[in-house]
Amino acid sequence: MVEVTHRQTEQKAAVRSALEKSTDFISAQDLHARLRDKGSTIGLATVYRSLNDLSQTGEADVLQSGTGQLFRYCGSGEHHHHLVCVDCGKTVEVEVPVEEWVQKVSQTNGFTPVRHVLDMYGRCADCEAIRRSTAR
Amino acid sequence: MVEVTHRQTEQKAAVRSALEKSTDFISAQDLHARLRDKGSTIGLATVYRSLNDLSQTGEADVLQSGTGQLFRYCGSGEHHHHLVCVDCGKTVEVEVPVEEWVQKVSQTNGFTPVRHVLDMYGRCADCEAIRRSTAR
DNA sequence: GCCGTAGTGAGTTGCGTTCTCAATAGCGCC
DNA sequence: GGCGCTATTGAGAACGCAACTCACTACGGC
Ligand SMILES: [Mn+2]
Ligand SMILES: [Mn+2]
Ligand SMILES: [Zn+2]
Ligand SMILES: [Zn+2]
């Protein structure tokens, strides 16, 4: 059996490109709408498929929001974590020693680490200012 | 206007009790099934309502799994985090200085902290042993 | 015991995501 | 360039979790 060939398609490229252009986390549906608005006829299923592929290869970050999963392009395949503004979605990649602690805590409890989830949410300076100026 | 009275019902007690008896994280549906199996006629909606109430008061922990939210009873209202076995669901409450990290990176980036998510997954010693003995 | 109303539960709805499958289009090969 | 195989696509259906609806129930203050 030979190699399984992964074909290069316009759709996959379009999803990657659109994701790169989005600075904040975005949902599959919003990305789909954005693509359609720009004339693409791409299907929603394909957007989901492409985003899932990108997240599996580490090209995209995923986080679970209350309404579903959000995606974000992430060139560096390095594992890292995010600080996300709950109001505007502005996102900063941050460095924290989680991995060390995962290792430590796992060892203490006889676990073999598999994965971990760490996402930090807050309000960015701008949104916090807006919030303060508005009555509550 | 007087106080809003929260009435004490069999159903709420049953949910709390069933949740206490479950050592691992459990879904609302599984908890509902468990209750029905034991003769209860409680409705699924009530299970969801009760679990949401418990999580809001801090009596229950919630975590987002791939298939939905999982609940776990948690006497201590203290904020903490979990190390969960991906195979059997065994859960350990662990202490990690996440709060410090949140403070630090928020300050660095001009964010006002709101909340954070930290869940660690691995395989407990038992499940790891089983995995090793089985052919991959 | 009576009453007002919070709570319940069967069924329905909503919504994000995945699945189905016939049609399309990469791409290795000639 | 053309052929053939099959990975990929997209419209729509299906799925699963969670919330909602609303008539009915039962808690608890009196
Ligand atoms: Mn990232
Ligand atoms: Mn806990
Ligand atoms: Zn913001
Ligand atoms: Zn285990």
C-alpha cells in the first residue's frame, strides 16, 4: 500500500488564508460566512473539516467557548497558551510553566500525562476602560 | 419584596446524593440514567437544572469534555483544578499556582483577570498498566 | 388544610457539529 | 494533453447536548 495522498485544494487554502487573516479566535460558522461574503462557494462542512485538520497538525489553536469551539491560526507549532479578552476576543500568547507542573503533579499521583487545557480569560485595557465608563 | 424562597425537593436531593456517590466526573445524561435505573422518575431537565445550580454555588465542578460537560461533586468551595484519567475517569484534585500566573500575565498584558480553565488529563497507574499489557 | 408559586417533567426546540452520498476535481501516469 | 482512480467537496439530513415550554405538582408559609 502506497502513501495516502493529501490533495491540495482551493478550499483548504482558502480556509487557511482566512484563518491567518483573523487576528482573534473565530468560529467555524463565522469563518464560513466570511468566506461566502467574499464570493466563495465553500461549504460549511469543508470549513469544519479543514479547521479540524489544521488543529490536528497544530497549525491552528482551538478553544472551547460557551457557544462552541473557536479557532485561531498559529504558525508556531509550539505548544503554548492564551490570554483572551472576553469582550473583544483580543488574544495574547503567553508563557507559563504549566508543563512542569503537569509533569510534577502527574508523577505525584502516578499518572502518565496525556494532555492539558489552560486558557486564561480577562478584559483587555480597552474593554476594561469602556466597561468602567459605562454605567456598570 | 421578600426573599425568594428556594424550595427543598426530593429531586434536588437525589441529584446531589447521586453526584456525591459518583467518584468520577459524570455527564448529566449518565446521572439521569443512573437515577432512573434506581427507580426514580426524575426528568432530564431537572437533572440539568440541579447540576447547573450546584455548579453555580460551587458545590459541583464542571469540565468541558469533547462530548459535553461533566460534573463532579466537590464539597470544598475552594477553587482548584483536576487531574483526570482519560480511560477510567479517576480524578485527583491538585494544587497548581495558576492564579499567580494569571495575575502575572494579565498585568504584563494590561488585562483584568476574569476566569481561567486548567484541566490536566493523563492515565492513572492502573489504566497505564492495562494499556501496556494489551497489545498497544 | 389552603394558597401562591417555585419546581417538575415530557416533549419540543435550538444550535453546533458531524455524517451521507452523489458530484467534482486533484494528481500520478501514460 | 488526456485518462482513471479516488480524495475531496457541498447541500442537506442527521446527531447529540442543553435549554426551553407549559400544564401540572407539591413545597412551605400562613
Ligand atoms: Mn496560539
Ligand atoms: Mn473538585
Ligand atoms: Zn478587549
Ligand atoms: Zn484510569
